[in-house]
Amino acid sequence: MEDEVDRLVAAWRRERPDLDVEPLEVLSRVSRLARHLDRARRLAFAEHSLEPWEFDVLTALRRAGTPYQLSPGQLLTQTLVTSGTMTNRIDRLAKKGLVERLPDPSDRRGVLVRLTTEGQDRADQALAGLLAQERAILGELSHAQRTELAGLLRQLTAPFDNIPG
């Protein structure tokens, strides 16, 4: 089975036989897959009236476990955005009734962001929709192939995920 990357690589090999274009065979596919995944995610979230960034914040809180709350700093760490961006996101989610701000009992000046019941329901439903989309994307692979692919991708991404700072 040929794909667009095969055609792209063949063209570069023809036009630039002096270059080793082998990295394109893997990373161009990863890039194209990322675009397809982004579309699938947006569709899954839109079905639950969520933007991808809203899903990221809500699910960070959901994964925290009962009582489904984190400090804004903890949310920053998990979502990799600036503090100004996080403040704006919390404001918007609070306005929609998906999160609430509470005083932090361990820090008079601090706040905690807690998932509301509606926020939890939306996060849970959107996650189920996302998993259905992603299961379909992986449907051509056997369990063993998915496990192998996950390990190979972990090997590539772990160095980036473990860079200090």
C-alpha cells in the first residue's frame, strides 16, 4: 500500500539523490498523522461543545482525582502554557460553569481550581468520544503492533519530555 509520503520520498530521491531522505519516511508520517489526530480531536471535542484547550484543562483536573482540583501553577505544569494564558482560560471556564475558584486553605493568597459537576461530565463524555475516534484510527493495527508502536514512539518522545525546565 502506497501513501503520500512514499510519493514525496520518491520525488526527493529522484530530485536529490545526493541526500539521505530516510528520516522523511518516519517523521513526515508522524507529522501527517498529527494533523489527522488534531482533526479527530477537534471533532470529538466539538461534539461536547469544547475547544481542545478546554479539554486539556478539564482533563488535567479530572485526572487529579477527588476532589478534582489543582492550583493554577499545577495546571500550568500540566498544560504547558503561560500564567497569563492560564488565568484567561480559568476565567473562561469559570464563566461557563465548568470550573470554580476556591481559596487555598494552605495559602491565604492562593486559589485552587476545582472541576464542577458539569465540567466533570463534559470531560468524561469528551474523553469517551476522543477514545472512540482514536480507536478507529488505530483499527488497522493489531494489539501487538499498537504496543510496539507505542514503545517506539515513547523512545522518540521521552528525551523531549524529560528535558529539565
